[in-house]
Amino acid sequence: MNNRPTSVTVFGVLNLVFGALGLCGTAFSFAMFFVAQDLAMPNPAMDLMRENKGYMLFMQVSVALGFVASVVLVAAGIGLLKVKPWGRQLSIGYGIYAILSGTVGSIFNYFIVVRPMVNGIGAQGQDEAVAIGGAIGGIIGGCIGLIYPVLLLYFMFTPRVKAAFLGQLLPESDARFSPPTSFDAVDPNIDPNNPYDSPRSS
């Protein structure tokens, strides 16, 4: 569509890409709950989930909500590319959800997973560098994950994007600069049949 801002096109495509990746990630997470753990490769996070039923429930709910959010994000991408108002509304809803869930999830994981793992490094004989690196990586990953929904919300509320979804944005082909028409105005006192009465150039 000619009246679709470039930012709407970009975020429409990104919504589709991130939504598809989210669906793949949730499918992998679902499988993780049912695949038997390899005893030769210890996984402290999986051990904690099996020992802590509350944490297991939290992860299962998070994965289920993540699946729904990914589906919403794909639908929002389609709506943005078609410049449908519901596409913008879904994008705003996803952005708010992603920021809230990402913040709550990071805090929960820090106190339930990261801090106990770091405190138990010496007692469990784990490699300190690997454990600390994983903890730092998880925190950084959570922060990076908040960048996209923040940018999505910002651009969804810009005046040009809002105008496009309200049908008030002119197509780019009609939004070109046109020179003033006053130069083409005809003086009613000039007789077009009189060659001596033609307008003089300034």
C-alpha cells in the first residue's frame, strides 16, 4: 500500500520473524519438559524445576503464554503489513505484555535460579566460570529481549503511524511538493486578445 509508512513495513516483517522464532522456541521448551535428562550432562536448571514444583508450574505457564504471545505477534505482523487498526492494537498489546513478562521473568529467575546456583558453586563442585558466565549471559539476554517491545511501542505511537492506521496519511505519490499556484493566476483586467495587454515579466 502506498500510504504505509516504512516503519510499519519494517515492524510488520520483524513481527513475523520474531513470532516464527518464538513458536520454534516454545516448541523446543515444551519438548524439554518431556525429554528424559541425560545423567552424563547435569543440568542444574532442570534439576531445580524437578525439585521445585512451584518453579516448574511457573515455567510451564510462561511457555504456554509465550506460545500465545508468538501467535499474537505473527497476527500483528500481518495486520501491520495490511495497515489494519487491529494490527497496531495487537502490536501495542504484545509490547506491553513482553515488557511486563520479561521484567517479572528476569527477577523471578534471578532469585530462584541464578542466585542459588552462584551460592552453591563450591558445594556442588561446579565450574565457577561457567556458572557465573551463564548467570551474566541470562541477565544480559533478558535486557536485550526488552529492546524490541520498547521500540515497537515507541513507533506504534508516533504521529505518522497513528495517522496511517486512522486513514489520514496521504499516499506517498500524492504527498509530493507542489509549487504555489499563484503564479498561474489570471489577472481579470488583462485582455487575452490584446497582444499589448499581456502580463509583463518581473
